[in-house]
Amino acid sequence: MTRHFEFVLALALLAGAVYPDLVKKEVMAGNNSIDDHMAGLFGKRTWSPVNFRDPNVALGRSTYQSSTGHGGVSARAVDGNRSPHWGHNSCTHTNEEKDPWWYVDLGRHVTVDHVTIVNRRDCSERITPFDVHVGSSTDVARNRRCGGHHHFPPTETEKVVNCGGLGGRYVGIRLPGRRRILTLCEVEVYASPNLALGKPTSQSNVELNGFASRATDGCRDPYWGSQCCTHTPAEADPWLQVDLGRSVRVQWVVIMNRADCCRERLNPFAVHIGNNARVVQNPRCGGHHTIPAGKDKDAINCNGMRGRYVGIRLPGYGRILTVCEVEVYAGTVTKRTSEVRETEEKGCGEHEEGQSWVGDEEEHNCNCDAGEEFCYKVECGDDGEKKPIKGEEGMWTCEETEETEETAREFPEKTMENGMEDYKE
């Protein structure tokens, strides 16, 4: 039996070496059934490679939960799908039980600065109150807590919990009490502090009370009604800048985009890092960036570029800049990627650098920036439904709006409608 077991073990280890992605998928698909002994025997930590795509160290790691209901497997909380709607297959789900729990195995001991949780928008009250635990035990309740009991404000879908440097391999969420159901749409774990949090900000102009300070206030909620997002009027080359107070080596710039509407407004955008107070005078981190469709967050790897100022700029005419949070991390990843350091200039044909023109598609402008030609649709209003107009220069732009006091609403009507459609378990 011993020799037979050794032979089977050798085959399993060989399969893990030759087909690591296959082994990882199998573990993630059935990770609730693997006990700690077997996980340690097969070296579970080797199935989760170092993440060069995001400062979130929980992304893609192995996860576990107390039970699974309605197909809401634990792996959904670290799959990168941050949608707060159940119908998007992005959220976990336990059965109704006493003290339900969920945890992620980071694969090694990590000093945790903060944990970010994305809650369900259609059943938001279930999670309150909740506890966050960090430690070296797979028994969630035995690990130290990040503060006391935490609560989700009814108007927000995302909450940042400060863990103050607690260390451990496992980060867990637990709901104390009887007849509780734990649902998580994403859990992100950060080992480094957000250097932009609370730092001074400035932007080219302000509209609809979307002040620049909202970009560093710690509120990540991507819905306009939560008063967490900035907003400029439609203008040429709008920008927003964070003053870190001193020159630092920047590894990551994380940008939270709006999720309720107008996601396309941000694309394409440029990230600038340097010591000049004028955004455009600082070197760019890579070329023109775009946040993929369906996503409200992007992490830009800046490979350790150094500077005091981190700026976001939208090249082109009739652009509106709205971000819901800008985070800056020093990080420790040193892998360099060609798309960050080098940008191949494609050329703009007959158009010159910095020139804007009306695109072939209706309500589209085009621009030549850094040797690259691109076109974008002009969307107006806080909900993106107002029609653009032709300005004095013949370019598509938005009518100037009267400044009115912005009022928060618990759930935007469209979001509420979507939530009710998606609420089917």
C-alpha cells in the first residue's frame, strides 16, 4: 500500500508540474472539499502564482466557506468579477446557519493593511454586522479581528476595513449570530497602504459638485448617488491630480470607474507620474489605458516610476473626467512589462499631434495624442443621457449645466430596477 500510495503521489505531483493551470482549476472548483492535511500534502501554495496584475494579493487564491447555497461557490469572491448583482454570477452564498464564514488562503504569511469587501446590492442588509479576521488558523473565529463589528451603510456597496498591519496567511469574513446568510461579491486584500488616501487633490474644473477630493476620500462606491465620484464639465484634456506630499516609487495606480452609467467616458485615459505640478509635463505610465467592458476597476502597473504627483488625463475635446477613487501603492513587485515602459507609436496619418477632429460616427470626436489616433463618444449629463451639441469649433461637446446642490439617493432608479431583475436565487 505504501509503494502504491507513493506512486500515486508521484503522478499527482507530476501532473501539477506539467499542467499547473488544470490542477489549479480543479482545486478552485472543488475547494470546499479539500481538508488542511491534503492541502498541505500537495503544496497548495504552489497553485497560486504571484500576481503581477493587481496589488490585491487575494485575487485568484484558494477559498473556503462554511457551506454553499444556490451555487454561490466561495471562489467567486476572488475571481475579479466585482459586480454586486446576484444574477451576474459574481457573488458567493452560504446556507442560512449559525456564524457562517468564508476565508481566503493567501499562500504565505502577509502583513495586511486593509481589506475591501463588495456587498450585494439587492440584499445589502444581510451582511451587517460582520467581522474580518486575519491569522494563521483555518478556524476563522480563532484569528484576530480587524477592529470590532463592522456595518455597511445602506447606500454603499463597497467597504474598506483597516487591519492595521495584522499578519497571517488566512483572511476570513464571519457573520456572528443565528440564522445568518453570508454573501460576498468580492474580497480584496492589500498588504501595502494606499499612499493617496486623504492626500490633497486638484482637477481642471468641477461640475455637479464632483469635487476632486472625492478621489482620495476612501469611498470606493462606484455609484454617483453615493457622492463618492468626481466630475468635470465637458472640456478639452480634463485632468485630476493627487499630491502625495513627497516623491515615492509608484508600483500601482488603481482607478475606480463609475458603474451605474457612463463607463466609456474614461476610455482612453493616461496616467502621469512625476515631480511637476502640471500633469501633462510628467512622464506617462504606459500608453493610453482603457478599463475593459463590464469592469469598474483597473490596476495600472507603473514599474516603480518615481514622483510626487500622480495624475489622470483624458486627451481629446469634449471629454468628461469622472473617477470614484484613485489609489496609489508602492508595492514590492519588480517585474517589468513592455506595455508599461514602452509604447509603440502608431501614427495619426494626416493629423498632427494634439489635433482633434469630428469622427465618422455620430456624436464621436477623435484625437491624436502621443502619436496615437483614437475616437470616443461624447456622453453628457450625470446619467449620460443628455445629447451632445456642436460647439463653436464644430466639435461635439456638452451644454453647460447650472450648478445645483447634489442630493444622494439610496439607490439610483436604474440600478434598483437592475437589482430586482437580478434577484433570483
